[in-house]
Amino acid sequence: MTRFTGQVAVVTGAAQGIGAATALRLASEGAAVAVVDLSVERAAATVEAITAKGGTARGYGCDVADINAVEAVFAQVAADLGGIHILVNNAGITRDNLFFKMPKDDWDAVITVNLTSAYNCSQIAQRYMCKQRYGKIVSLSSRSALGNRGQANYAAAKAGIQGLTATLAIELGPFNINVNAVAPGYIATGMTAATAERVGATPEQHQELAAERTPLRRVGRPEDVASVVAFLVSEDSSYVSGQTLYVNGGAR
Ligand code: NAD
């Protein structure tokens, strides 16, 4: 499959979990992938996994919460790999707590890393995409955008992603840029393993409970999200923009 041959994809938070699976998927279909994470060392395993399969990838250390760092790294990506055609705003964190106990620092951190980073990366990427009159942006929202106990900060950030997506689709559409979001439910990754630990469960126990609540009776895999992101950044969805697609096993 070569849907992305000749294209450069930037995937943020691609050292592990959904970002790593997305980087691997896009590379398997021909994209040259910039594997962006907090440090180049963290990105190395994903880069190795891609190159071991004959794909093209390069790792970049970047805190996506820092727009100056994003600007510098994206310029480097464009110089190294030959442009920026696809951006996947995937980097994210959680700092869960009931609202009455939620420290301001945890509010700020989650809004900054999950939402402001999407502003930062989209703001810089659209400069390249507008010039070339082509681009695809997909950002990670979450089922939690609809409300989730203990996640006021995260839910607000992920709902913000949906508003940002709908608006960027309107403003960037005339430049042939598609902007969409995916909203996963429970996907088994390091993030959900950390949540399990916080509530005193093993990852397996936590996943079993989530599976019972899910109509498809299983939790999601990073690859379940990666394949939907690949669809949304491909020409197979060229008339889809401004949408948030829930990837959550049928849960309401
Ligand atoms: P994860 O914790 O496994 O991976 C997140 C990655 O982002 C890590 O490699 C981390 O180093 C990187 N990262 C964090 N802060 C960063 C920063 N400031 N700059 C650069 N990189 C940074 O998470 P995951 O489960 O793979 O989630 C990926 C995305 O999907 C997140 O946006 C998350 O909110 C979203 N999501 C996850 C789930 C789920 O159930 N796992 C559900 C809905 C949405």
C-alpha cells in the first residue's frame, strides 16, 4: 500500500501508544515520518521499528507545548524530509482528579499539552501546507470530551480540540487542507496503564472492566486508532473535513 508515497508526516507524541502505531501505519503506506516526542532518545524505538520494516523515519526531540521549539523542529523536518504534508496532533497527558481537588498546575499542564500544543503545531504546519496548497491535519480528541468524572481538565482540552478542528476546517479549507479529529474511547496504552495504577488496579483488571462497558466487548488497540487516522489523512476521505470521528467500540 502506498497511499502516502512522497509525503512527509509529522506525528507528535510518537514514542509509544497511539502515536507510535500511527507513525508505523503511515510509514507502512509510504510516508516519510517525523517521529516527534519529548526527546530524540524517546523517539528512537519507533524510528527503529519503522526503518527495520524498510520505511523512512527520523526522530526529533520537541516539547510541543513550546511554540518556539515547534517552529524550529518543523523547519528541520521540512529541510530533512522535504516538506510537511500531514500533521497528527497526538501528544497528550492526563492529570486526573476530582474538580474540587484539582490543582491549578494540573489544569494548566493538561490544557497546554493537549490543546495549546495543537494550536502550536497546527499554526506552524499551516504555513507549509498553505504554501503548497495541500495538507491534512488530524488531532486527538477523546470520548472524555463528552464529560468524564475526574477529568475536568482533560475533557475541556479534548472538547477544545473539537472546536479548533471545526474552525480550522473552515479557515484552511480554501487552501486544500483537511482538518479532522478522532475521539478514541478506552485504548490500552501506557496512559491507561497509569490510570489503572492510580485507582489501584492492574492494567488487565482495568481493561476487563472497560471491555464490559463497551458494546464491542473489548478495549481498543493503538492500531484501531492508527487505521482511522490513516483514513482521515488519505485521499480516501478527501471530502471529509471539520469532523470528529469517535473510535470507541460503540459506547455512547
Ligand atoms: P501515551 O501516554 O501512551 O503516549 C503519549 C506520548 O506523548 C508519550 O510518548 C509522551 O512522551 C508524549 N508527550 C507527552 N507530552 C509531550 C510534549 N509536551 N511534547 C511532546 N511529546 C509529549 O498516550 P496514548 O494513550 O498513546 O495517547 C495518545 C493521544 O491519544 C493523547 O492525546 C491522548 O489524550 C489521546 N487519547 C488516548 C486514549 C486512551 O485510552 N489511551 C483515549 C482517548 C484519547
